[in-house]
Amino acid sequence: MSRRVTAHGAPVVRPVVLGGDAGAYSLARAFHEAYGVRSTVVTIVPTRNVRYSKILDNLVVPGLDDPDVMVRTIRDLAAQSDVPLMVVTCVDWYVRALAEHRARLEDVAIVPYTRLDLLDRVMDKQRFSELCLELGVPHPRTVVRQGGDQVGELDLRFPIIAKPGDNAAWHHVKFRGKRKVHELTSAQELQWLLTAAGDAGYRGAFIVQEFVPGSDAQMRIMTTFSDGRGYVRTAVGGHVLVEEHTPGTLGNPAAILTGPHPQIEADARRLVEHLGWTGFANFDIKVDPRDGKGYFFELNPRTGRSNYYMTASGVNPAKLWVTEHVLHGNIPVPIRQQVLYRIVPGFLLRRYVRAADDPEVRARLKQVRRVAHPLRYGRDRSLRRDAWIWLSELNQVRKFRQFYPVSDARATAYRPTGSPAEAGTPRG
């Protein structure tokens, strides 16, 4: 495949983004900011995140979650292009499908994801738990159950978190009450989940973990980028101030304050370099207020849905991909700035920051000079798009009132009482 550059030396690629959420738009925006190129965003159905956009073309392919349709669509797009295609996504299922079918694509497209065996190792949450234990990376105490199983003996403290170990299989399962992550308070609730999932056809693993105390404000995010030799070239962390709580988006960051997190970054680097990982890896972490350690929940094999927090802080993923795969050059050391990333209105965020009652965070927020919204882009404005983004922000007020009122955030904020021994420490 030829590799072309413009007369000014900037690389030209045709980005193809699979998926239509805010993360997909953010990737298209990253390519546009870096190189002024239009992306083709391929979705199963039309989505509001990419509707009315002037920086991308939306191709709707109803059967895109069929690997053969996905491959055919990419090859058809490549046949229409005289520059290299680069296919990217924020969706686990598409990452695995791209890696699995790389041999059918690599003659016409760049697939910037790691090897299939490594993907399977980290996407299997049981094996990820074992890896953390092997490397001494903090990880919540974990047991594994299968869909359809009986709970049996469960040596965990409630409340617990239960999440599917096979995201690809979970993607195709439907039943009433299904969530991305289930927060459970009893063995009876866990039994309901195992039975309902099994009856719906999911017989894969459930990762069942002890709950790390504290509100959303204890969450952290870390994204690393490793070159083709498996060395981490950059890592970008952030303090999650509040998460989304609607069933379909539970756990996605709604506001992130970027900044350094030395222990978390060191552990993330150790994990990916031990694996020989290449490309992006995204981690969900929660700081346990009882010991101050960041406990790793999982490794996501791609940029996260909230990836624009990186671009806004000075680490543009499009530049890293193009430098590595098109220019084959040295990864530049980006100049970073502290950024507040948010998809919720500022007044709503301030309520949750007050509920978390963290003076250090409030002080850091006062110093922030840049606020970034992934969908608000000065070079992609129109009356219809601006109106929709404004309405979507207001809709967050309704969602938070329904699914995560401020009183819940205040109630879950960790305020230890008694001696340190009474507060307890994590096991395992």
C-alpha cells in the first residue's frame, strides 16, 4: 500500500471510524484537527452525535456487526480512495473483529490494533485479574461465575460489582434489566443476574468483584500509547469527577480533570509493557480511600468513549497513529495542558463536585484555563448541530436527576469514621 504525504509534509489518510457515539465523533474530530481531513463514520443506524456534522461523512450500514459486512464495507471504501485507509473505533467488538480479520484488510487498510491473542487475553476479565495478581497491580478481590450458574459459596463482601467477561458475546444478548455493569447488594440479586443472562443465551463468565467504596469522584482514567516494539511512548491520566448513570452508558466519564497520577501511570505502563502491547490501552481505575491506591478494573483495548480528554490536553490520537503507521517516525513528546473535559453543563458539574467535598479538586478546578466538550467544535458549527448539543446538555440534567441525584453522590462519598482499622482495607 502506498504512503503519501501532502506538499507540506503532513500525512494524508482517509480515516474510517466504526460506531456513532461521542467517542467516534471525537476520533473524527481528532483527525480533522490534526490534518484537516474528513472521516467516514460508519454506523448501523443514524446517530445524533454525527448528524449535521460538516467534518465527516456518515455511512449507514445496517449489518455492520456482521464481520463479513464490516470487511466488505471497508474494502469498498478503500476502492474509492487513492490514499491509505485507517480504520479506528471505540467499540470493543469492532476492535476484536478488526484484529481477527486483519488478513482480509491489511492490503487495503491500516488496522492500528494489537495482536488477536493479546486482545483475547485482556478482554477475558478473568485472565486480566490473574495478570494483575501476577504483576502486583492493585485489583479488587474477584471471583468468576458463568451465566446460568448457581451463586454457591461467595467469599466476598457486599455490595459487589458484576460485569460480563466476554463483551463480544454480551453485545448480542438482550434481556430486561441488562446493564453494562451491575451493582448488586445481595447473593439473591446476583442469582437473578446469572439466571436471566443464562436464559437469554449468555453462558460466558461474569467477573464478580468487591465494591471499592466511594462515589464517582474516586474514579480515575489512564490511556497509554505503545509503539510497535511495545514501549509506552505517552500516557495521559485524569480524575473522573462524575460518571454517566443511565443503563446503556453506566460508567462512562461525564467529566474529567486531566493531570498526573504517578502510581496509576506506573502500574499501567508495567501492565502493557509486560504484555508487549501495541497501540492504545485505556484503563478504568478507582482509588480506594482506605489506602489511597488506584485499583485497576479492566484494560480496554482502544481509546475510550471519552478520548477527547486526551486530544484537548495536547495528545492527539490521530497524530500518534499516523506517525507510527504512516510516517514510521519517532513519536513526538506532546506539550500538555490541564483541561476540564465535560459533557454535562457546568452548573450541574459544580453540584457534584460540591457533593464529593474534595477541597483539592475545587482548588484545581479554579486554575483550569480550558474547558473542552467533545461535540462542541468551532470548525463544525451549524444552527441545527448547535441546538442539538445545547439540548443534549440540558437532557443530562434530567438523566442525572433520574438515575444519579446529587443526594446519592453525597451519600456514597467516602467519609471514614473511627480508627483506620475500623475503616478496613481491601482484601486480595
